[in-house]
Amino acid sequence: MSIGLSARCDCVMQSEIRMMSVECAREGGINLSQGVCDTPVPPVVRAGAAGAIEAGRNNYTHYAGIRSLRTAIAGKYRSLYGMEVDPHREIIVSAGATGAMYCVFQALLNPGDEVIVFEPYYGYHVSTLRASGARPVFVRLEPPAWSFGASGLRAAITPGTKAILVNTPGNPSGKVFSREEIGLIADVAKTHDLFVFTDEIYEHFLYDGARHLSPAMEEGMRERTIVVSGLSKTFSVTGWRIGYVVCDARWAGAIGYFNDLFYVCAPAPLQAGVADGLESLGESYYKGLSEEYEAKRDRFCEVLREVGLTPGVPRGAYYVLADTSGIPGKTSREKAMYILRRAGVASVPGSAFYHDGGGDDLVRFCFAKEQTVLDDACRRLKRLG
Ligand code: PLP
């Protein structure tokens, strides 16, 4: 038989996260490997979606999203960041940030284009780039601050570079890019005429007084920055699949056409629910989120320290990379399996966030869990001590 799978399948088959979830279910463990938040959905968001279903708003919407949602997104950018966005020409609502990113890559990258990716990275970014025919080029972030140097970034640029991909606050490191770092990325992007793709899905999960800075807010960067974000995490609605792109109208048009081609539109009544949430929940809701998750982070990191899994304390997002050099096993996969079998808590092997065998002394835990689940995980982790 000479028929077979496409070469593209290599980009989607291996997922350590999926594998650990399966192993976790087999062991009856607590799954801290996946980034699924268990916190309640705000009542206004639920009521908005339920009301829209009851009112019969169940049909296709405009491919770029319902007007009230785009207006609410623009309103958020104005009130939180002082950034003016045209809701009719510069916003595309898509099937989650994941769908949004795929549309962006389809619209703006050609096969073979190089995109700088900071490592440790979020696996979907790399797989989506590869599935789009682009080539990720890696720049290492060095612990403990997950910092990078200007020379390292500049050295990665070639005539084939088309973009730099930023994820702030970042998964898996919890890194929040500083003003200097964003400034440096902006300088490099302008000098070499590059796009900056920035995944800001964790923009409302910030600790220790950290501030969210988007490359789009830098001088002269608005036209070349493609912001991707969404409501999965902010409203705990990962299964609703609502994300969006904010960018210059020159790019939004084509991104919207790909969104139409792949998804037609994001789920109609769920768009209405998150629009209601964005309109009625403001800064105090976002502040409350950060406070709630900061408390979870502190409690969880304290236990990690106690049991010898020294954490790289995150300044944003809701993951923590922990040092497993004291855990038996040669690879991060063996170490994650040891932790699962001994303590009954699943994590993601660090190698899932590196392209070349890095991360062997790291595992990633997600602390976006209900307090009782997190407490149980902490109790179990103490079996390692
Ligand atoms: N971007 C990052 C960095 C993530 O960690 C995740 C989920 O874990 C997503 C995007 C997925 O977002 P969405 O549910 O909106 O597709």
C-alpha cells in the first residue's frame, strides 16, 4: 500500500501532556499536568450564554465575531492599556487563542519562513508553526529569571526570519517580559522588519506587582504586532473556544478570511456570554484573579520547596517549573513518572518545552485548580519529602 499519512502529521502526534493525562488516569492521580482551570465561571458570563441560547442566538455569526464582543474587546484595550483598537477592522474573534494563532500563521507566513521562539516554549506554538510550514528558530531563556541577551536574539536572525513569537506571561516558565526586554524585541523587529506575534492569554494572571506589557504598546510597534489572546483562562471557559486577534487592519482582513475558512465563526451564544463578562467585569475582577492565583502559587511553591522540588517562582500565568535533579530517573519523563507513582500527582516532563533534549531536570505543574484539589496535591507531594 503506498497511501499513508501526510508529513504534517509529525507536528501533531507527540504530546507529553496528553501522555501524562492518560498515565494519571491509570494511576488514579491528581492531574496537575494540564492547563485546565477548575475555578467557577463568573455568573454573568454563564447567564449571558444561557440567555443567548434561549433567545435563539444559535446561528452563524459574522466571521470576525459578534459586534458586541468586538466592541467589548476594544473597550478593554482602551480602559486597561490606553490602546485604541477599531472593533470593526482590527479584531477577529476565533476558536480560542489556538485557532486565532493558526489563522495568523496561515495569513502571514510562507513555507520556510523562520520564526524566533523563546525556549522553554508552549508546544502548540511550535507545532502550529511547523504545521503551517514555518521553521521555529530557538532562543534560550536562562533560569532563574528566564532572561535572554540581546546578542543571542540578534544572532538568531537570518535573511529568512519573518517574525518573533512572544508569550507573556509565559507558559511554562511564568515569565513576564520586562519593559527592557519588550523594548529590545521591538528594536530588533523594527531593524529587521519583522512581525511580532504575541500570545497574551495569561495577561490577567500577574503576581508580585508585575505589569503586563504588550509589544503592541511600544513606540512604532502597533502596525507589526499581532496580539493573540482569549477568554479561556480569564473566565475559566477553556471548552468554549473563544479567542481573538488584535492587529492592524492590513493583516486582520486576511486573518479573518482564514478564520472563516477553518471555523466559520466562534460559537455564537458563547460569544454573547463572554461579551457580557467583558462589559461588566472590569479591573477589580482581573485584580481578584491575580490575588487568588498568587495565593495558590505561594502555597504550592512552598510545598515544592519543602519536598526538594525547588520551584522557579512564576511572576505570571499559572504554571511552575520545578527542579527535579534530586528525583530518580535519567530523563524528565522518568522523573515525572516517578513523581506520579510515588506521590500520585501528574506533571509534564520538562523535555516537552525544549526542542533538543533540554529540560531534563524540570517538570511543570499547573496550579490552576480548586483549593481542595490543590491542597490534596500538596499533601500527596509531601510523600516525596
Ligand atoms: N496559549 C497559551 C500560552 C496557553 O498556555 C494555552 C493553553 O494552555 C493557550 C494559548 C490556549 O488558549 P485557548 O484555549 O484560547 O485556545
